[in-house]
Amino acid sequence: MAIPLSYNVRNLRLRKGLTIMTALGIALTVATAVFIMALLAGLNRAFGTTGDPLNVLVLRKGSNSELAAGGIQREAMQVLKELPGVTKNSRGEPLASGEDILVIVLPRKDGTGEVNVTTRFLTPLGIEMRPSVKLIAGRWFTPGQREIVVSKSINQRFARANLGDTVHIGNGDWTVVGIFDSVGTAHESEIWGDINQLATDFERTVYSSVLLRATDPLAAEALKNQANDDQRLELNGMLEPDYYASQTKSGRPIRFVGFIVAVIMAIGSSFAAMNTMYAAVAYRGREIATLRVIGFSRPSIVTSFVLESLLLSLLGALVGIILMLPFNGMTTGTQNQVTFSEAVFSLRMTPGVIGTAIIFAVVMGLLGGIAPAWHAARREILAALRD
Amino acid sequence: MTLARFVTKNAFRNKRRSVLTILSIGFSLLLLTFMMTIWRSFYIDEVSAQAAQRLIVRHKVSLVFNLPGFYREKIRAIPGVTHVVNEQWFGGQYKDDKPENFFAQFGTDPQEIMQVYTEYQMPADQLEAWQHDRAGAIVDSELARKHHWKIGDRLNIKGVIFPINLELTIRGIFTAPTPTESIYFNKTYIEEGFPRVKGTEGFFAVLTDSPESVTRVAKAIDEEFRNAPRPTKSESEHAFQLGFVAMLGNVKAFILSICLAVVFAILLVSANTMAMSIRERTREVALLKTLGFTRRSVLALFVGEAVSLALIGGLLGTLVADVLVAGAARQGGFLTGMKVTPPTMLAALVVAALVGVVSGFLPAYHASRVNIVDGLRHIG
């Protein structure tokens, strides 16, 4: 017969101080793990959900980044535009956008230094091809003007990125005229400006990338292959989502440090939980013996104490998760290892993160509970009663 | 019986509890030491005497823009400058894009690079062999050890930023005080395959005549090119490297918050143990007081016990951290060149001792105030 769970709950409540301190220790560990997992979830979302599967990104052959030297010639762009399978918009223009990427340095608002920010130069057609990016303040840049539009995150995180501010790029000052929201995608780390103005300013005659919109998924695959196979053009075509997905490797340093931190803290917390459970067992020697005398079997006593340890760790998990809730959605940045510039992303406590955190706490509870529970069940009844 | 023996005897009265507490504190301090080591290597690592004399000149807007090559001679003319060398980040791939195969490749001038990086050690004949081979390269000794390279080996690097592939031959292996994860090759190799970079350089490394000149020379260089179409940004090598750390994100806040969480967690663990152990001994405390021990000495006994447990855990943690970091540093990558130094260990131990004092004080204070008669009547 099983010992009712309320027995364990009452015991935890009886020894409030001990329960709270142990649970808090576990909570801190869970909170740290949640923090790291939420960072990675945010990073994965930024890169994993950017790009339309109908869009084909074309780079120079051998390059895997838009930031490579020696881009795509204007003539190649003409060829790409005319390829079969490229969609046309309502005005009959083929949806092909030649773009250029520059990296500029902006100071962080919180004074933690200057970082590289990706600046994408494109035409209004390029904006049209990314319908998920919405203007939330001001207006889009006017072609032929030194004007830029910044993302919501850039606006929040950097000094000199408010409407009306100017940013020095190359020969001139570019005015911030608008703010866009890209709902957590990789464009959230970008500033957008007019490519023709840039070409004039910098005497740049090549594009660093060309984005093509295909009529359907089959055409997208075909466009990608055509770009890859054309020997004259020497290009490298890929589906836009695949390009951004490859940038998730930027999370490697966080994952590496995070994994070590979480594992070591978990081991430390397991020992602490074990200590508490051993104490719980020691205090209740006579009680356990009495339970045995009444007729509860050894397995039911083991189960009961393991459950008590699990309750303790779940309480810790709950507190830890609640502690981290205020940080959900907080934006932060790290270095994008493909473009060597700031990748802005938000902490995201997804159901997956919460679920993993709970499993993590359960493992700590099991590690801490099994040995003491075993110890409790094994004691001689007579010896325990005589204590 | 001396005080020390009394404390040790009591600390290990409940062996299992003491061991578990020590292990728990040990693991936490292992982590704390690890985080402090990262912090130290990022922010307070002592700059070598040679590095303190160097500065890096790059394009003011961003490192991705090149500077005109003729800047080199103009910089050389500035008073206080001893040597200037050009460097071009190649950013290619060796084998694949796995992080363990990542290292820096710089195109440079073989005639002057070793005069700027004076701390690099390399046999003279190897330097000469490299200077005579346009497709030659020199590699860091640690990198060579990791990839099992030897002189004469071929190195194929796939161009990612540049549309050319390098086929290099290792002509020299240099040793640096801390591993650099770098190889150097002749920059003209890039120019031959990709003429557009001719006449431009990624950045310049400048050696000045003394550490004191660095700030003045940096200012003079930036002043020189202030109104040029391509203005410069000059900063000490250390500041330049810190710029890369800043790009990783808010590393300081990240490390600090983890350290805080760890310290708070050990505080809880330690306080828990002390509370348990002191409560069990309420009757003993009363007995000690009957024997004539003062409140203060009772307090000292318990705090001493907490401190010794925390210190043993701390010592274990820092020693294991030392071994682990040394092991990981040899694998290359993220921890390259990091080491747990005595000051870091000392700091971790001080934290441990403080945690011991704080965690032991409250329960010990309660115990020391117990009325003798109540205490003797207490049923633990």
C-alpha cells in the first residue's frame, strides 16, 4: 500500500526552514538553467524563423556570408532577374533585390562599449519582399537620400539610433527616419538604407547578395540550382531560411559556458538536496519504523521519500521559473559569427524551456532522494524504534 | 583538547553530512573559480611588456573596411613609432567549419612581423625560409601540436571572405607566451589571387618605443588621418582585444549574475548544514556553558566549524578547477591560454571563508544565547 502524498507535504511544512532553504538552492540552479536556455531559445528563434522558403539568397561562389569581399556583378544581377521562376509583382517588376551589407560601429546605450551593427542597403523592392518586417514609427527611407530605418531593438539598445539622429557612414551623415519591427527575426539586428545612395557614396559596383522570390517551392529549388550550376556567374544560391539557420552557430559560446554552469550547479544542488533528505530521514527514524510496523512495505517507504525529494525539487523549479519570468522577452545581443556583428535577440521562455527546466529539477530531486530513501527503508525496525 | 581539535571533531561528527556539504560547496566554488578565471582573462589579465608597447590602427568606422596601404609609411614617420606591419584577416576555413578547426589566418609582411611581435620566438633559419617562400606560412606552436603539423606540411585554406583558396607550406613554427591560435602568411598571396585588395590593408600593428608613448602615438596617428577619406582608430592592443569581448554581449553582467547565484547557493547550503547540526547539539551547548565556556567561545566554536567546512570545500573546488581549466586550455578553442592563478584561488577561498562565517553566525548566535536549563531539557 502506498503512503499518502499528504504525509510528505505535511513533513515538508513541518520543517519549514530547511525546506525553504533547500528549495531556494534548487531554485537558483533552475533559474540559471532557465536563463541560459531562454537565451539559446531566443537566438534560435531569431535565426530559425528568418527567411521565406520562397526566397532564394544568392552569394558569390565559396562565400557563406553576405559580408564577403568580391560580390555579385551588376551583369549577373540582370541574368538572375530574368531567370524563369522569379515572381513578378503587380507592377510587373521581377522580385529580385540586389543588396549590400556594411558593418558600422555604434555605441551601446548602457555604456558597455561599441559594437558592430549590420547595415543592409536595398531598394524598396527588397522591403516589399520581406512582408514580415513592419514599419512602426516614422517612414521608410526615400531612394536617393541619405536616410536609414532602424529596427526596434537597435533603437532600444543603441545610443544615436532615435528618429532624427544621424549616423556617419562613409562620406556622409545618414538620418534615422523610421523604426521597423521584424518580430524577433534576424532583421531585428539590422539597419536598412538605400542601396543606390550607398553605391554613389562608396563607389561600390557590386552587390554582396541578391534575393530572388520564386513563384512556388519547386521553382525556388530550381532557382537555387540554376544559380549554383551556372559556370559563368560563379554564384552560390541557397534558400533564405537555410542561410539564417546556419547562423545559429553564433550561440556556441553561450551553449558551451551554459552547459558547464548548469551541470556543475546541478551537481552541487543535488548534494544539498541529499543532505536535507538524509536529515529528514534521520529525524524520522522512529516514525519510519512505526510505518513499517503498521504494515507499509519497504518499497512504499522508498517511494514515499523519493516523492518527498521530488516535491522539494519541484517547489524549487517553480520558484526558479517564477524568478526568471520578469526576464522573459528581455532583449540582449551577442556576436553573430557569420557577419561578425551584433545579433540582437530576446530571452524566450518557451514551453520547451520550461519543460526542460522541470525535468532538470526532477533529475536533481531523484539524485538527491534515492540514496536517503533507500537508507530509510533498510533500517532495522527494532533498532529504529529504540532510538 | 585544543580548540582546533574540538572544532574538527565536531565538524566530522556526522560524516555523511559533512562530506555532502563539502562536496556541494566544492562544486559551487569550482564554478566560481571557473567564472573568475574567465573574468580575469578577459578584463584584468596582465598585459605582457611587449603588448603594452603595441597599438592597433584600424578603419574608424569598422574593422571590415580596409585602410590604404600607404598609411604604413606615414605611420612609420610619426615620432615614437619603431615598427609598423600590415595585417589582413583572411577568415578562411581549414577542413570544415567546425569550431575545433577554427584559427586566425593573417596575411602580413614576413620582413617585419617578427620585429613588431617581439615576444614570438622562432629559429632564424625558419624565418628566412618563410621570407623566401611566397606561399609559405608560419604557425603557432600550440596550434601545430593540436593539428600535428610539422615544417614542410601543406595547409589548404578555403577562402570564405575572399574568392581564393590558399595552398600554404609550413615554413616555421613560432612560440608565443600565450597561445595565439594564429597562422601568418605573405599577404601578396591574397593580392595575386584577388588584385582588388592590392594597396589596402586590414589593419596595422604598431610597435612604439615605450609603453608610455602608446597613448600619444595613437592620438598622433588618428590626428594625421582625421580628415582623410579613410580616418583611423588607434588603440592599445589590449583595448582592441576587449572590443571583441564586448561583441560577445554583456559578458560582465552574465558572469556576475552567475557568480552571485553561485555564492547565494553555497550560502544556503552551508547555512542549512549549520542549522541542522547546531540544533542537534542544543543540549551540548548547555553542557559547555555549565562547564564554564562563555557565550563568545561557544559562538567561536560553531563559526569555526562552519568556516572549516566551507574552506575544505573551497580548497577542493579550486584545486579541481585548476586541473580542469589546465586540461581544457590544452584542447584549444574558447579557454585557450586561460589558467587559474593563485590570486584567483585566494579570492575563491576568501569567498568560501566569508560564506562560512555568515552561514554559521546566525544559528550559532541562537545556540549561544540558549538558557542553560532550557537547553539541558531540550529533546533533539
